[in-house]
Amino acid sequence: MTPVQLAIVTLLAPLASAAVIALFLRRAGGLASAVSVLAATLIAGAALMLALGNFRFEAAHEWFQLGGLSLSLGIKFDDLAALMLSVVGVVGWCIHVFSLGYMRDDPAHARYFGGLSIFMFSMVGIVLADNLFMLFIFWELVGFSSYLLIGHWHEKQSASDAAKKAFIVNRVGDFGFLLGIVMCYWSNGTVNLTALSSHHVFSMLIPLLLFCGAVGKSAQLPLQIWLPDAMEGPTPVSALIHAATMVAAGIYMLCRINVLMVPDALTVIMWTGTATALYAALCAITQSDIKKVLAYSTLSQLGFMVAAFGLGPTQFIYDNFSDPKIGMLLMQTGVGAAMFHLSTHAFFKALLFLGSGSVIHGCHHEQDIFKMGGLRTKMPLTFWTFTIGVAAIIGFPYLAGFFSKDAILYLAYANNRTVFAVLAFTAILTSLYMVRLWKLTFLGAPRSDHAAHAHEGGFTLTAPLVILAVLSVLGGYTSLYPKVFTGVFSLIPEAEGSAHTVIVLTSLAVMLIGAVGAFALYRPAATDSLAQKSPGLFGALTALKESFDAVYDYYVAKVQQRFAMLLNFLEQIFLSGLIVRGLAGVAGLFGLGARALHVGNLNVYVYWFLGGLTLFWACAAGLL
Amino acid sequence: MTTLSSFTTGLPLLSVLIFSPLVAAAGAALIRSERALRWWTLVWTTAIALLSLPLWWRFNADTADFQFTEHTAWIPWLKIDYSLGLDGISLLLVLLTTLITPLCVLASWRYITSRVKEFLICLLVMETAMIGVFSALDAILFFMFWEAMLIPMALLIGVWGGPRKIYAAIKFFIYTMAGSIFLLVALIALRLQTGSFSIPGMMGQPYGATFQLWVFAAFFISFAIKVPMFPFHTWLPAAHVEAPTAGSVVLASVLLKMGTYGFLRFCLPITPHATHVFAPAILALSVVAILYGGLTALAQSDLKKLVAYSSVSHMGFATLGIFVLNINGLEGATMVMINHGVTTGALFICVGIIYERLHSRELAAAAGIGRFMPVFMAFFGVFCLSSLGFPGTNSFIGEFLVLAGGFAHSKLLVACAVPGVVIAAAYMFRVLQRVAWGGTANPAHHELHDLEFREIVTLLPLLVFVFWIGLHPQPFVHAMHATVVHLLGQVGHALPAAAALP
């Protein structure tokens, strides 16, 4: 089998799995899950074979040609795609296995696994697509599969509302993305990624419009509102789609199109990412739902990645157009740092989400951290793996997050001190809310019956945790990765841990401040310590979180729906009523008048006749 | 001079297609049993659909000339001829018509219980008129088919319609009739200038600028009502809501296309100068239609009304594509016409299926049926996604091309039109969500039975086309390409009056 064929199989296997499940296995949940997991295994295996075999290729087949617009179905498997596909394959496989245990008692087993397979198909499609048009198709497809999976428990009104919200908010971003693709095609004559990299028009609008797509999918400000709500979906879905892969697709897409970037656009991207990172971290502090904390943490980390991408080249690029190669090289540092953090984040965030899934499963679907506590002894394996995840995300030295976060901080330090300060402060908050979550969930005494009777799940629930924990520990050592990934990793600034004293000290300091602060502040109690000690601050943070939701709700319920009602009303009253029926009425009046003349009385007709005759005579005689 | 330049067998294929439904209708008049009538019509319309396939095979897509032409003198002293022919655009529309009609028969299988014979005869007469409109090359022949369509359609609405059927039928009739008068005036004016009623003969003549403006205006009123463009659209929701399923399907899939077809056949090639003059205003109206139709659809609680308003929005894309006057726009517009025929026809069939089971078209009543009708839900879901222009389905190709064409014309225009895509997602997901997952308050839905074989057969061809056009649009675009290029040549590219919107 040639590499191209292997890539095609990787893409089509999950589609086939979804089709088989939808057509034949709707009532056979067990078989459906087996098929789906098999497809996931195939993806993971093929992805690693392709990546580790150091196959790099591009293959395209012309799809259609419409009035000068030529589009192809193609695969671009470069270093970037190889890394992303491996991450998607490995994390996806872990989560499929976890789902086996987690969803065992769910009556709609088949629909769930069918949805996962559609998702894997779309996600692999995004990774492999060689042009923006094809990317957009899969982009929408992941949105749709995410819709299906968020709304899995659709009996809950909140779940089905969240699913709709996610799709429509994404669609808002996608409309910018679509415009960007149209504009890119219009000004460059092609949407092929490789062709674009060799020649394209420099414009600020194109990258910014394309970035809109990433803002929607990677949930950056101001379209971040859908992601916390998306936690209504089953926890493995949150881990796979709303933490490790789909939401990271926005960052991946940016890296794919980095050749189109111009400095001003990057500045916008950098600040969007930085603002999201800070905003989400502030929101995370007040959350009491274990998944919501992780959701905001995901938002914040995505902000880090977007900021890293935007930071890459801000200082150097395009100083002189005579040698674009220098610009290109420097620009890639952002790609390296963003993709590095994307990979490590995929490992430890998937771990944290699956850990929370294990906790939720163990506590009989209790999600409130203030009703947990004491799980350290009840669920030791979950506890230890979760601890590794927490340590990794807060940047504990020599774990995965430490390296990738340092790379971003280094970039920020080198390029923009303000961003550096904000990101460093955000890192304090990260450490604070993660340790808070960890302490409230696992330490102290159980604060509810569910927590008191918590138990560790089966093998399918724990094995993925262990695998992901190992990856979270080792994932930061770029030298451990097979040589085939050097294409991307060589772009990372200071990948082996920063030698820069300021960075190292800052990174250690922020972690310690946050962690110690959380230890000091939060007690394992049924209420939020911050709310008690500083109600004002707590209220302000809650308001900050609520504000965006309020605007969205206001817009949907009041502005959009009322405007639609108003238009409909005007349509009924004016257009359909007054004007159309009015015209008909006028015609009717004429008819009525004409009818009034015809009374059927001979005398009247004679008078009319005489009157007419007089009029006629008067006209003829020139009197009128 | 009588020529029959069809194909080798010498069979005048278009005439056969046009008059077979009439023969079938005559035969139907003699049949008593309702069951036999239904089968009779189904077999005939299916046979006609199969018979139209040679059009597709034998069509030469490399030329913009009219093909399958037939030409016979009809009323010589008025220079009215019986003249038929197809180009790339009308070919697709004829095929759409022959595809949709048997599906209408199937969709009415149980829906129509009274006056079955008359209903089927109306449907068959409709088919004759519809194929006739798309293949006529003589203005009077065209007008005759155009008018002939009104009567069976008004009957379909007025006899087999809902509670306010008479109002809807009269509104439909008067509205379109009012438009037709202008059409007739324009055609006679052109006859006086050119000396014949031949449509190809009217193209490319050096008419005066003022004359063109008046002729265009008359055409515009007539076609804009048919499309329907904002603000001439109010007959559409009324007609759709009251019409029986088959009526809605024919109306949405084929009749609306006649407006845009009219623009392409008459306005652009005959009055190119006026087209350039009026284009900015029509583009503005198209954008208004896209947004207005979408927003109004968002406010509807009646499923049929919702789909009707979404039609206004979709047809806005079609007129937008036509009047940007470039290759992507025109090809996109033609694709939108075909796609709308497939998708909206399918949606109306779906609403009809809901109505047959619940005897209500209210969204609230239909909430939650998806749980008990998974097969239906799969079909309905695909058609909803197609309607909102989901990538990989047919509508996306059309809308993307229109947007690409619009972009080359004016960025502002596209920036205004694209929110329509978001609104489409909003109203379609509102429906999809409610129907699939909504309302646990409808326990009676337990007794609903899922699609039967006949209904699957009705929807399946449309589903095939959703994906066929969505994933492999090349053959469709190829068929019309030469025609569109020729049309662009006729309308001319850069006239001074063609100043783009800012």
C-alpha cells in the first residue's frame, strides 16, 4: 500500500464506520462501539506509520472546474500534518477506549459511537486537506459532528440548546472564514495551500477573515461563549472535541496558512489570544462544575496557543522584502511554539478531562466540586494521573506543559513585554484554579454521599488515563520524539527548557505563587472560600463570566428574534396587508362604483346616455 | 421551411416530451379506479422522465447553439412559429421538471383523496406547460405555455388546498396574471421592432437605449413576481401554505425557476444595455431578499411558511448571481436554481409527510417526531443541512459560486449577503432541533410510523442529487458552461452604465 493510499484509508475508515453504524447497527450498540473503536485504532496505527515512516507527500486529484475556479481533492502530508495526525490519532484512540467504559450504560450507544466516527473522519479531513475549500468542508463537518455529540443527551433542554448555540456561533466565525476563502481565491486565483505559499498577494484582510474561522472554532473572544456550554456533552466528547482536537483545529489552520500572514494581522491575532487567555483564566476561578473549570482552562490554553502564533514574527518579519526567506524563518517560531503547546495540551487536557470523566463516573454523575472531596483514597489511580495532569498544565518543572509554556513565554518576552506580563499573570491564575480544582476534588473528607461511595472504574476507564499520563510527562521532551517530527519541533524557540534566567524564574515563580495561593485560600469545604473571603471580587469575576452570555442571550432572544417578528409583522400588515390587499381593495372599489351605475332601471340608463351624449357633443364642439 | 433537426431516429424529442403528459391526461380521463389512475400517472411520468434522459446524453455541451430544435410554421400571417430548442440552462431545467413530476405523483399518493382524477390531470397538464416554457423558442409559444401553467396551478391550490385555499388561489392567479400582461406587452413591442416572434431573433438587435429600458422594466415586473423577488413575494407564502404537497413542490421546484429563467432567456440577451443599468438596483433587492427572507423565516411557526420564506432567501442568491454578470455568478445562479428545486422540493415533501401524520404543519406539533421516525429524520436532516448550504451538499456549490462571482463584482455586496448564510443556519437549526429532539410534550408521537417504502422512493432520488451535485458538480456545470459564456458575450462585459455598487 502506498502512503497516499494509506492516508486515504485513514480518512475513509471512520466514514465507513459511521456509515455502517448508521445503516446497520443502530440497535446494536456493542457492535457499533467495536466498529468505531476499530476505526480509531486504524487511524492511530496508520497515522503513526505515516508519520514515523517519514512519508511526506502531496497528492491531488482534480475535483471540478467551474468557470476558471479549479478545485482539487488533495492531501498535503507535511511535517505539520504528520504531527497533528499523530496527536489526533493517539488521543482519539485513548478517548474511544475510555468511551467504551464511560458510555456502557447509555441507551443510545450506537448514535454516540457513530458520532465519534463522523468526528474522526472530519478531523482527519481537516488535517490532511491540501486546500482551503476542502478544509472548509471538513471544518463545517466537525462543527456538525460536534453538534451531534454535544446534543447527545438531547432530552435535557440545556444540552440541545448548547448544541445549537455551538453550531450557530461557529457559523458566525465560519462566515468570515468563507469570505476569506472567496477573497483568497479572488485575489490569488488559487486556494491550494502549497500554491499559496509560493506566490500570493499580501493583504491584511485575507488572514484576518480566515482567522475569523479560528476564532469560532478555537473559541476565542468574542465567540468563546459556546465552549463552556458545550460541556453538556458526554465527558469523553469534551475531552476529544472540546479540548484536545477540534478546538485546536483553529490553531492548526492558522499554522497551515501562516504564509498568508502579515504583521498587522498577527498583531490582532496575538492580542485576541492574549485577551482570551486572561479572560478565561479569570472566569475559571469561580466555576464549581468540574468540567466548566476545565472548559475555561481549555479556552485559556487555546488563547496561549493563538497568542504564540501571533507572537512568532511580530518584530522581525518583512523588514525587507528583498529577502523574504529571512522573514519566513522567523515567522515559523510562532508555528513551532503554538504546535508544541497544542500537542502537549492535547495530552494533558485530554488526561484531565478523562480524569474528570472518571471522577464523574465514580461519583454517579456528580459534577459539583464542592460536593466531592476525599477522592484521593477512593480513586487512587484517577488521583495520581489527575495530579500529573494538573502538574503538567501549571508548568511543574520537567513535565510537558513546562516546556511548551516556557517556549511561549520566551517568545512573548522577546517580542512584546506587555503580552509577556499578561501571559505570566494568566499562568498564576492557571496554577491557582487548577490547584483549587485538584484540592477540592481529591483532598479532605467526602462532602456528599456520592463522593463517599465513589469507586474506580474498570480497565477501559483507567488504561487511557495511564497512557495519557505518561504522554503528559514525556510529551515535553522534544528530543524523545522520533526524528521525523523535527520539521516542526526545530521551529520551537528554546524547546529544551529555557536557558534564559528571566523566563525560568518567572515560570517557576508564577507556578508557585498560584499553587501556594490556592493551597492557602481554599479549604475542602462545601462553599467557595473566595466567595466568603472576598465576595466583591468573586462577584466581579462571576459578572465577567456572565456578561458575554447575557449579551448572547439578549441578542438571540431580544434582538434577533424580535427583529424577525417585527419584519414578519410588517410583512403581514404592510406588504401583504396594506399594499397588496389595498390595491385589490382599490380595484374592488372601482368595481363597486361601476356596479352602482348599473342599477337596472331604464330611466337611469337614459339619463346616463343623455349625459354622455352631451359630454361627447361638448368635446366635439370644442367647448371642453 | 420545416426542419426537424433532432437526432438520428428523427423523433422530435421535445415535442414528444411536451405532449406525452397531455396524452396521459386524456387517457386518465377514461380511467375510473383511483388506484389505477395513480399507477397510470406514475408510470407515464416516470416514462417521461426516462425519455428525457437522451436529452442529457445527446446534448453537446461544447456549443451554445440551441439543440434538439424543432421548427414549424404555426400561424404564418402573424409570423408565429412552433419553435423549440434547448441550451445548457434550459436543458437542466427540463430535466429538473421531468424528475420532479413523478415524485409529486408519489408524494400525493395518500395525501389526495378527493377528485383524484382531476388532480392528476392537473398535474399532467402542468408538466406539459412547464416543459413547454423551458423549451419554447418562439415568444408566443412561450407565453402560451407560461399562461397555461396558471390554470392547473390555481386549481391545485384552490381545489385541493387548505382552509384559505380560495384566497390563496386568487391571489396567486391575479398576481402572476398581472405580471404576465407586462410580459405580453414587452413581447409585442419586440415583435414590432424585429418583425418576428422568434426569441433567438430578438437577441443581439440594436435596440435604442430607452426602448431597452422599457422592455426590461416590463420583463422585470413579470419575472420578479414569478421568482419572487422582494417586495413582490407575498403571494408565495400564501400559495405555499394552502397548496397541497404536490402543488408546493411544483411551485417551489419549477415555477419559481421560470422567473430566473426569464431573466436569463430574455432580459440579459435581449436588453443588455438595460440590464447593466438596472443591475445595481436588482442586486440591492437580491441582498434584501436574502436577508429579509431569512429573517422572516426565523419568525415562522408554520413549517410550510418557513420553507416558503427560505425560498425567497435562496432565490435572492439566484438573482444576485445573475445580475453580477460574470461567469461564476451566472453558473452559480443556475446551480442555485437547480439546487433549490431539489432541496426545497424535498423539504416540502418532508413537510407533507409530517402533515399526513399529524394533520398539522405547526413546528410545535412536529417537535420531537425525530425520535420515533429515525429514517425520516435522516432524510429531513440532510435536506435541512443542504438548505442552509452545508459544504458537501448541493446548495453549497451554488452559493459559493454566487459569492465568488459577487466578490469579483463588489465586496460590499457579498459582505451584506453572507450574513444570510448565518441566518439560514439559525432558522434551519431551529427547525431541525425542534423536529429531531424537541418537545417531550408530544407523547402521542409514539404511535407515529416511520417512512414507508413509497415515501423513501419519493425522497431518495432527491437525496442522491443533493450529494451528487454537492460532491461532483462538474457534469452539471459543464452542461451549461458554453451557454453561459455565450450569454455573457451577448450581455457584454463593460458598458459605462455598468458601474458597480460602491
